[in-house]
Amino acid sequence: MSDRTKITLRPAIGSDAAAIATMMRASLNAFDWMPVLHTPEEDLFFIRDIVLPRQQVTVAEAGGAIVGFIAVSGDWVEQLYLDPAWTGHGIGSRLLIDATAALPVVKLHCFQANTGARRFYERHGFRAEAFGDGTTNEEGLPDILYVRGH
């Protein structure tokens, strides 16, 4: 990545679904502790038919390519993924701040094993409210409920 590469944020549109799904899978595949539960076709269905129609989705673009996205529903951050090659450049912070600035309370779940994401959310004012044992998510992995605000 060049420091001159401009990162732009914009609302996602339906034709972004395939690029979002591919980037989300690349992000998930970067974690050796993350089980692979879905095919690329299932990832596309999830983004195209569940996330995009039901959640407020913002994408981050660099050079015309989608390098990150956030999906918010009510006061919940449902998804926040970055292309692994683009982490550490402030894109996640921009997405999170942009998508949640008007929300007095923001909630999300994060896997306990995702130490980088945990540090990221804690830097952004989130506090751990509850620790789960994995029985409430399809991955079966221990998670944390994070809350920012009241």
C-alpha cells in the first residue's frame, strides 16, 4: 500500500456483495483458530441476501477495491472485517467511528481468541460486559460481549 493511496468510505450497494464476501473470507482465513464453516457460495448468500438488505453497510475502498466493511443493525456492530493486507492503516477505526458516531450505545461480539480485535475495540472505548463459552455462536468459540456508551 502506498501512503498516497486514498481510502474512501461509502454505503455498500448490491453489486458489492461478491467483493465483500471474498474480502470477508480472506479476513477469516487469516486466523488459524477460526473454523471454516461456509463455502464461498454461502458467504455470498450471507452478504447478498442477509447482511446487505437488513443492515447498514459501509465499505472502505482503495484503488477501486473493497478493503474493509462494517455492518450495523440498531446499536449492534454485526460485522467489521478488513482485508488482512490492509490492517494497521486506520481503516477499521474510520469505519467504526463513521458507522457508530451517532449511536449513544454500541454493542458487539468478539471472539476471545481475536486478541488484535480485542485491543482495537478496547482502544475505541469498548468494555467487556460478558464472556461467553461459545454455545451461542455457530463457530462454537468463546466470545466477549463488548459495550461502549451507557
